[in-house]
Amino acid sequence: MYLTPEQEKMLDGEYGEVVSRMMRLLVRLGDIYNAEKMIPVASVQVAGVSYKSIGDAGLEFLEDIAKEAKVKVLTFLNPAGMDLENWREMGIDEEFAKKQAAIIEAFKKMGIVISATCTPYLAGNLPRYRQHIAWSESSAVSFANSVIGARTNREGGPSALAAAITGFTPCYGLHLDENRQPHVIVDVKAELKTSTDFAAMGYYIGKEVKKNIPYFRGIKDAEVDDSKALGAAMAASGAVALYHVEGITPEAKEVSIDGLEKIEFGKEELKETYDKLNTGDEPDIIIFGCPHASLNEIIKIARLVEGKKTKKPFWICTSRAVKEIAKKIGLDEKINQAGGKIIADTCMVVSPIENLFNTTAVNSGKAAHYLPGFCKQKVVFKSMEDLLEG
Ligand code: F3S
């Protein structure tokens, strides 16, 4: 792979041992995927933040890197294992909290913005169309590639950190035009009424297309929240990192769909998916915000519960930035009065909810996919409206 003189210096250790180690990792990755060169990245999102996922070995690795290295570009984090301020309210134990705080401290030392969210684009890290970035979390990767038209592969924790510290990523995969063409047309015949319907469709299509790129036709409209629900579910049940929607996503008009295989998503497939994802009946808790809730979703929930007490307690997971705005405009008060909590920095999958609940209700296809395996939960999968009414 061609390296610029600056990149050679990084590799040769002129900027220290950690930078050299990070550059070696990127060069190896680039060699595996036949990248011809490195490209600068505008921003990074690093995964592997929750103590539940990375454990003591991960913490040690990060503390070691933090002794020497600083990030070069705007870098955000994926959700941590707890609300970094109100972890006691979540029922998190002291030992877990201590380790999680140490992980965050290591990231802070590297100059990373402590914004632990899977929706960085709603919290101050918004790339532009065609900009190269190195993001990790699969739903954020899908949103950035598909809805914004930025360019990122799905980075692992170490390769994202290496991109943050060097400012570069190898140019392969979804950074290249030729790899952004669709492989299959999805004709949408079902009426999609809620973002949970989009999530259900995403779950179904992800399983069908695996890591291929789908091109959707027949979707009349999709809000930002619908798109994030769709992409998150497709990335979870399959490994879809980019999708196009005719008339809606920016690259849909630039790609060719001639001769592609077609699949249909209709009323029956929608029902079949709801049936499949519902594995429990009486939830202990309802948790919204997978991917992290937008301000608009919190406003909708606050309206639905205003002046009521819900039958089940509920949490809304979101970014710290959105939680602060919600607090400022009085939404948290309405939500608390109804029996809910706004939880920042974490989510139902990466926090240890298996120690707290057995059945969790969600409106997210991605959460419904991961909760049984990651958190030993039975799942109730319904729309926001149905969960808050039922
Ligand atoms: Fe985000 Fe957690 Fe869902 S990281 S996409 S809220 S599983």
C-alpha cells in the first residue's frame, strides 16, 4: 500500500510507539483488503466501551494506549455499560461502576469526547455527504452510509481507535464508489405505519440479504427515526452497512438497479416478523431508545404519557446531549411523573440488565434481536404507542 511520507514517519515510530503500533494495525488491515492507500477521516466513533463487553483485558489495553496517545480527529464513543452520572438509579453495582469509570477516564485522557452514544449524528458529530469517516457501531455505520451518504466501513474497536490516533483509515470497502452499488431490490408492499414497522422490515430483510446492499422501492416516506430503526435492525439480523431507498436516501439516484434480483416485503412478512420477535408476554420494564432516542422520540413519549401513570416502568435510552435538552425543556419531569426515566450514555443491550429483569418490552428490532442472547431476556416487541397503552 502506498504511504505518504507523513504516514511512513508514523509507521517508523517518529511519533512514538503507540502511533507506530496503530499505523501497523491499519497497514495490516489495508493489506488484507487490498487497499491502495490511506485516506484521512473527518471523524471517528469508537466501540468497545462497556465494561460488560471488554472486561479487564480491554481496560488494561486502553490504559496502556492512554499513557501516550491522543486522538487527532473528532472522536465519539459508543454507549457505555451505565449512565455515567446516575448509575445508582439504574441498579448498577459499585464494582462495575468503578471499572466503567476507569474505561471512560482512559478515553478522556486520549482526548475523546465523552459522548457515549450510537447516534453521534444526533449529538454533535454529523459528517457530510461523501465524507470519509471511521465509525464502529453498526446502526451508526448504517445511518451514516445510507441516510447521510458519508463513507465508512464497520470498524472494530481497535481499528477505530487506530484511525482516531493517526487520523487515517485504509481506503477499501464502502469508501469506494464501486462497492456502494445495490445487490437486491426490495419491493415494499406492506404499509409501514410506525418506526417499529420499519424495524420489523429491517429485521426481516437483514436475514434475507445478509451483508448485501438492498435497494428499497415503494417506501413513500421515512422519518429520521424510521430510517435509524430500519438500518439498526438490518445491521443486527444481517450485516447490512448500507441501504438505498428510492426517492429518499441521497445515493439512490446514482446507483444502477438493472437486472437485480427482487424480493417482496408485504403484510404477511410484517406479521410473521412481529410473531417471531415476541417471545414474552408480561414485561418487567419497557425500554425505548435502540438506537438512542432522538429528541423527537422523547417528545412523542412525553406526549403519550402526560398526566398518566404507565402500568409498567419505562426507560428511554439516549445520548447525554439529548438528555440535557430534554431536561431543559421539562420532558424528564413529565416522564418521571409517569413512571419513566431518561437514561443517558448506555442502553438495554450493553448494560447488565440481566441482573435486573427477565422480560423486556422494546419497539426496536435490533434490541429484540440481541436481548435474548446478550441479556437473557424474553422480549415483547410492539410499537411505542401500543407499549405505553398496554
Ligand atoms: Fe445503540 Fe445499544 Fe441499540 S448501542 S443501536 S441502543 S443495542
